[in-house]
Amino acid sequence: MSRWNQGLAVAVIVTSCGVAGCAGEAMPSDAQARALRLLSDVPLIDGHNDLPWELRANFHSSFDSLDIATAQSAVMTDIPRLRTGKVGAQFWSTYTPSDIEQPARAGMEQVDLVHRMVERYPDVFEWASTADDIVRIHRAGEIASMAGLEGGHMIENSLALLRAFYREGVRYMTLTHSRNTDWADAATDTLAHGGLTPFGEEVVREMNRVGMLVDLSHASDSTMWDVLRVTEAPVVLSHTSSRHFTPHPRNIPDDLAQAVAQNGGVIMVTFVLPFISQPAYEYYELSDSVTERLRRAGLALDALRDSLRSWREANPMPVPDVGVVADHMDHLRAVAGVDHIGIGSDFDGIGVPPNGLEDVGQFPNLIAELIRRGWSDEDVRKVIGLNVLRIMRDAERVAVRLQQTRPPSVSRIEDLDGR
């Protein structure tokens, strides 16, 4: 979840694009056909979808309030569009804010929400625990579902809670969100630890032992380097793009992208506009300064909202099309190699997506764009899902090996970090 400028509700009208392309754009029929064929052959694995938080924040965590069996204009994700988008497997983000009270409780409630979704729509979703499960479920015509815990604060400095989340189906954990944890530095907070603390290193080792992927999205550069030094399994970045295009601290620089490739990991490129587009990044920076200036002027809340609305109407945000996401993939292929690229949309965690990628029904547009750029079927299959299946199997093998030689860790942060 990007949660970029959570207080800003930027209203932008975007063009709706379908599988055949955006209005006015002639997508070659062979690109469309190849995209749909490849998406039938290989499960498209999206690394990050924030529908669970949307349900919690706006629909009482209830599928009675938001029945995704039918089209729902209030969100980017529903079953009809998941089918249109040929989604084969989804890491559902079980996000909570870094400062939420009782984070473990809130995190488990989010994981429970995903379980309830799978149980409510059993003809659509099936829970997946392994890479082989994903392949089997995709072949059966259903959508493999897993949880990704977005924020290490939810384990409350407890390796026992980490293991409990794994038993409940969490298959990756994002070490930090917007704030540091007590044991790892975040990309958007003041550095406090210089990366991982000794307990943070033990968290990574225990994730390796149970088979949970270490997610480096949102982590500081120093945390990423420390993880790559400690981990025995490939890492994942569930929703991150390249810093080559925008200087956002949550993006990954080229040297770290190369290190992730040496580790065998996968960078799942996100669709968050200020991460992928320099004009959008600059727009959000300007929006921040305008908002701060209006707040300093002492405007009442209603007047502040009216002023911001007027400013946005006079200064619409530039919205790029699907090609900007493909640009990041092109660059990462050149820097890190095609074996280390995936897709991490952040749908329902972003306010405005690129044109042509408005919702989960539009994934074929991205695949067709790669095809138009000359990507081979073999390379496209890797990005769609084969790369993630590979690192999941690698992590599973590492877990089997470690469980034969290492008992569950009982280390405490009080002992390792002196807290």
C-alpha cells in the first residue's frame, strides 16, 4: 500500500482502457491474442492488492457491505474484473498503519478477512500455501490466494507471532511500512538502526526457517543491504519500481536491483504513479507544499478542502499510460535480468492508476505492451508468474533444509538488542 499523501483525494478523470487497448490506440490483434494465451498458460501472480484494507476502512470488513461477486465501482477489485484480467494468483495485502493500536490483533483480523473471502466465494478463490498449489489452482480455473503481511510492526517483536501468522497463511512479510520498526529501518522514516538490529537479523533467519518470503518493499536501502547479507533464501519486493526514473525512496536503485538479482530475488513492479512517473512525483511534491502552505494560513477544514479542490481543478495531475510501467520493466531487465521481474500492482492502495491499468481487469494491457516491445513469450511468462513460482520453491527448499538443523528461535528483542 503506497498511502502516498493519505489526506489528499486527488480527483482525476482517466480514460478507461480494455483488453483491446485505450481509445484511439490500435493494439495489434496478435499482441492481444498472445497476451491472453500466455495468461491462460501461466498464472499471473500479482504481488500486492489492498482490497482487505479497503473493506476494513470503508465497508466494515464485510462482504455483505461490498459483495465482490458483482461489479463494484467503489473499488478496483471485484470478481468479474479479476476474471477479465486473467489473474491467476494474488498476494492479498494484510496491511495496517504503522501507528495502529494493537497491531497483532489488527493484522490477524486482516488475515482472517482474506480467509473469509476465500470461504465466501469458493468457486472463485482457493487458499494456496505453496508454489505447487498455485499451479494446481490455476489449472482448475480458480484464483490462488495468499496473504502478505504489510508491516513488521504486526508481529510485535515476537517470533512466536511471526510463526502464528505463517500458520494462518502469510507467505511474505514486508519488514517495514512508513515507519521504522524496533528492529528495521523504513525508507520513509529517519534512520534509527542503520538497517537491521541483531533481533532484525533473527527475524530474517526465522522467516527463512519457516518458509516466509522476506519482502523488502518500503525498507530503507541499509535494511535491504543487511537482509541480503543475512538471508539464505531469495527475497521479494512485492510492490516497488526503479529509482532510475523517479527518486522516491521506496523505489530501488540499480546497485540494489543487481544485488537482488544475485540473491535470486524478484522485484515486482508497482503501478503507483509517484513511484513510476517523474511528472506525477513532482505533482505530489507540489501538492504537499500547497497543502502545507494552506494549513499554515490557518484555514478552517472546509475552507482548506475547497482551496485544495480549486487548486487541483486548475492544476490537473499528469497521468501516464501503461507504457510507463513497461519502461520500468525494460530498465530492470537491462540492469538485473528478466529472471528478477514481476508484477505488484498495489490496486486499491493507490488513488490514481496509469491510463490502461485502472483496475484488475486491465492486466492484459501490460502484457500486450511488453509483447509490442519485442519481449519473447519465454520472457513474458517469467514476468507473469514463473519468476515468483521459482523463488517460492527456492524458499520452500531452504525451509525444509533449515528445519532439519535449526529449532524454532526463542530469541527475544530484549536479549539481542537490549530493549
